Amino acid sequence: MRFSRPALCLAALLTASPAMAAAGADIGSAVTVVSIVTASLEKDERKLAVGDGVRAQELISVDNEGRSELELRDKTKLALGPGAKLLLDKFIYDPDLSGGAIVMNLVRGSFRFVTGIAAKPAYVIHVPTASITVRGTIFDVYVKPDNSAWLLLIEGAIEVCTSNGKCVVHDEPGKLIRILPDTVGVPVKWAGLPGKEDAVFDSAFPFVSHAPTFDPNPVFTRDQIVLGTFPEKPHPKDTDNGDKGNDSGKKDEPTKKSSKDDDDQPRSKTKHTEVERYHRPRHEASDSNAAKGLNIMLGIGGGLKFGGHHNGGYEGTHRR
């Protein structure tokens, strides 16, 4: 009984989605093939050439001297480095319908992934120990021989979740995370990546130095990634200060207090002047009337007359 409901949902999905690719149906094509690249489905194995279709549930393998670039029907683009293996698991896409499912397994080696035009929740990219969901993204992945993985974010954001439910959102382009069977590391620069001595950077991330044809203008140079000299992502509080006038005023208060001690206090003077405009003129008017010995009526009249011009009078007195 447990399995009946998901089975019914899947059956409904298959019926309602004519664009779901059955095993063996073309879901894209090879746009670049260097050296030997094979595609295998069950017992059927063939060598790929430029322009050949790639099929649902097909395993794409690149030899140790080769590389390949694929484009799927929704404009998703994939680059595979030397020795890479990719399983095109599931492809459900219809440009006239929302939803869909584009599932693939990065089995081994180096990859670059660029999202297409399908709805972002449709994409699920598996590595051996975790799943990656995307938010309009370009990223590189290196799946190591021990099944752990490194992910380098180029653009956008991703979320990585392990099978035990531990998830990390990575939204800091230029930084990397390490994916282990039971945990996902926080984003770090290349210099701070644990275990980086296990692999050469150019072997793990070949598409940083040699951009694929579908993404010829790199966001980052190799030196920026390796040396960590890319621009840092602004802190959310800094962004708020620039976008929200009221909030930024409140958040600037500590700066005003600091400048009071160290600077010429231009902001502090302005603030005190505003307070004095409301209190100091009234006090001065009362003293002036008493000193001149005016009677109550004249005092009231003088006070009203003074009150009508106290701003200008005060400013002149204050400047002296």
C-alpha cells in the first residue's frame, strides 16, 4: 500500500507528459567530441561523433585523453573532462508545460554544468554521496575516486544535501565546498579547501583554464580562483544599508558615535542644533522679557513676535 500512491503519481505523470523521454529516446546531442567518447545503454555501446544524439538513461564515458560537450533539449549544457562518466538518468521537459524533471548522475571525473530554460526545481544533479539542486547556475564538479566531490560555484547558487539530510546552500561564486558521505563543508577559497593536495587544480577543474565552447567568456580566471583574488560577496547588512534609507540610518548610528570621539563631529553638531532650535529660543525670550521689565501683555506680544522670527534670530545668535 505504501508504494501504490507514488506509483499512481508516476503513472499520471507519464500519461500527462508526452515529452517524457523513454529509455533510448534522444534528449540532446553531442556538440563537441575530442578523442574517444562512448554512449552505452544496456548492451548497446557506440562511439559518439559531433551531432550524434544522446539518449535517456545512457551512460556517457570519456577516455583519459578526451573531452566532450553536450546540449540537452531544454538548452542545459554539460562539459565532460578527461575520464569523466555521466549517466543521463531522467528527462521530462515540455516548453509549454511547467514542472518537469531533469535528473543526471555525475559518476566520476570533471564536469561543468549550465542550467537551461526548464524550471529550476526540475534539475537534480546527483554525485555519489549527495544531491544538488540549482537556482539558475553555472558550477564545476570534480568527483574523486573515493566518491567524495568538490564543487566550485561559478555563478548563481546551489543547495547540496547528503543522504542523511545535512544540507548546505552555496551562494558565494569563486568558492568551493567539499562533499563527503555524511556532511557538506562550508564555502572556502581554494587555499582553504581540505584535501586539495590530493589533486592538481587543472585536472580537477579543467574548464576554468580552458573554457568550453558554450561558455567562452569565463567569469573567473584561473589565478583568481587559485589565489582567491576574486571580489568578495557583499555582506547582507552592507547591501541593506545601500538599499533601505531608514534602516541604513539606524545602522549608521554606531558610526556617528565613533566619529564623535575621533573626528570633527559634523553630524553631532547638526543633531544638537536641531534640539536647540526647539528649546533654547524659548528660554532666551523669557529671560529677555524679564530683563527689560515689560508688563505681561507686552511680554506676550513680544513673545509672539519673537516666536514668529525665532528661527532666523536663533541662527544668527548661534553663529556668533
